[in-house]
Amino acid sequence: MTEYLLLLLGTALVNNVVLVNFLGLCPFMGVSNKLDSAIGMGFATTFVLTLAAVASWLLEFFVLRPLDIGFLRILTFILVIAAVVQFTEMVVRKFSPGLYQVLGIFLPLITTNCAVLGVALLNIQEEHDFLKSVVYGFGSAVGFTLVMVIFAGMRERLALAQVPAAFAGAPIGFIVAGLLSLAFMGFSGLVTN
Amino acid sequence: MSNGFNKIIRDGLWDNNPGLVQLLGLCPLLAVTGTLINGLGLGIATTLVMVASNLTVSLIRNLVRSEVRIAVFVLIIASFVTAVELAMQAYFYDLYKVLGIFIPLIVTNCSIIGRAEAYASKNTPLNAAVDGLFMGLGFTGVLVVLGAMRELVGMGTILAQAHIMFGEAARNITLELSATHEGFLLAILPPGAFIGLGLIIAAKNIIDRRMTAREALTTTQTATSQA
């Protein structure tokens, strides 16, 4: 139990997907202008990332390895992720139209979120067992949401700040992200694995 | 005709650079630029995929129905990435190990599917291939500049570990800034990547502004001299 808790904490804070592993930067920079949309994107990604981690693990160990067709991994994983995104969209629309209103526009974007494919591949590379894969997927997604919300909050303030003209917009965003990343480096050593 | 190519080249390398202006494909851009060689390696791999996928998408652009086009594009890109990954595993094993997960992640580099959708699916194969080549080179350029910057500040060298890409003969082409430079670790660590890219984009903004100002000046000068 402790092992899984440490893995969760480690993936969410210490080895944060966005700030340390550099995955999922496009939505991190693209959808973090407003706090509301950052939260929506965070929840949608959490859902898809966890499901995709599960689906890709099953695919790897029940199809790709027994049949010895590992060279099809990239191709099959991207298809599985697209299918999971599509499935999530249908389920959410059917059972919770309110949630669909909030998350709907973000769902198609998640297919090209490299955090989803990245975490699926890292799970295979690290030879995680099934439960660990689930925890790793969920932990990464929690880390993604956390950083996304923090960064959106900072950017809302930043929009009102006076910065040198050359730095306005994206450049100052990157520099603030760098400072945030520096702050997260303080977590290293919290969990040693 | 050559005018059209000029525009494509300018767009890819500067005006519409995928890394600096479109802000696409950020993950590999920041992740692998610890050294110049790593950046160059991934840049070349990305360029290859981009040229091949743009060419293929353009060739089949009239055969694919628009409802399924995105899925088809993704599959085409994934196939080329698999080919590049296997080729690198065979010929550049050390580089393959260093770049690791970011080779398969070329699939989700949004700038590739972005070009397929926005340009290749509407233009002739030749134009699409040239566009892919220069978009890829523009991306590679940013990778190389950021890699060189971080390597120089962080370790005081340029072209370290060149042998993993150019073979044993290139082991000694590493340039060292000074033997006493201890390195500024922040530049190699993740925060350095973010801050470095922020500075590069800011520098591009300044250069762009200077160029517009100069152009405006020359136009007014010619206008007054004509009058």
C-alpha cells in the first residue's frame, strides 16, 4: 500500500509530467489563459490519461507481447488513445450533459496531448505491473491538473502585469513556467525510488 | 514559381516557425535540448517524418474522404515514426538511447499533423514536400540554438558527445569554452529549458520589430525621394 502511495506522490509532485518530464506542454501553454478552462482540461485529461494507461497496458501484455509484434506499438497505442477519447466523449455526453458542456471542447484536443502517449509508453518501458500502471497514469494526471491550475492562476495575474514589450505573451509565460519548474524541483528528494 | 518557394522557405524558417511562432511541438523542444547533438538528432528525425508525411498526405489528398482524414493522417505519421525509430535503433543506437521516449512521441508532435491538415492536404506534392522540409528545418534550427545555449551555459562546451551521431571520428570536435568553467547547472535542469525558450522568443520579437521599423523607414524614404 505504502509503495503505491509513494508512487502516486512521486509521479504527481517529484517527477511532474509537465515540469520535469516535459510531456503535455501544448495544452499547458495553450489552454492556461483562463482558470476555468484549465480546470476543465485538467479533469478531462485525468479521465483519459488513466483510461489510456489501463487500455495500453492490456494491449501490450495481452496482444503485442504474445504475438511478438512490438514494432506495431506506436501505431496501436495511438489508435487506442483515439478510441478512448472518442469513448469518453460518448459516455460523458450520454450520462452527464452538464459535464459535457464543460469538457466537450477539450476532449478532441487530448488525442495529441503527448502526456497520454508518453505515460502509456513509460509504463511499458518501466515494466510496471497492472496496478502500478493505473497509479502511475492517475498520478501523472493529478500532477498535470495541479500544475495546469497553478499556472492558469499565475497567467491571469500576469495578463495585468506590465512586462517589457518584447516579453509580452509567450516569452514571459515560458519564464514564469521556468520559475514554477524551479519551485517544483524543491520536491525532489521527497520520495526516493 | 520560385517566388512561391521563397514564401514557403521564409515561413518555415522564420515567419511561421513551428517552435517559436506556432508554439507547437514544445515537449521535444524543451526535453531533448540538454545538448546541441541531442537537439540536432531529434530535429533531423522530425524533419524526415515531416517531409515523408507531407508528401504522402499530399499524394492521397483526393482519395481520402474528409470525415476520416484526421485518423488517416495520424496513421500515416505513426507509420513513418515507426520506420524512423527502427532505423535509428539500427544505425544510431547511442543516440536512440539518449532520446528515448521522445522518438515515438514525434507522433504527437502537433506541428506535423498541423502541417498535414493545414498545408499538405490542400497543395501539390512538390510544394508539400518543400514545406515539410523547411518547417522541419525551422524546428531543427530552434532545437539546435536552444541546445547550444543550454550546453554552453550549463557545461561550458559545444558539440559534446558528437560521436553518438557522427561516429568515432567526431569524438574530438567538442569545443570547450574554458577549462575552468564549472557550469551553471540551472541551464541543464528543466527550468533552464523554459527560461531559455522564453529568451529566444523574446529575441525573435525584438529582431522582428527592428525589421519592421527599418522597412517602414525605407518605404518613407523612397516615397519622399520620388516626391
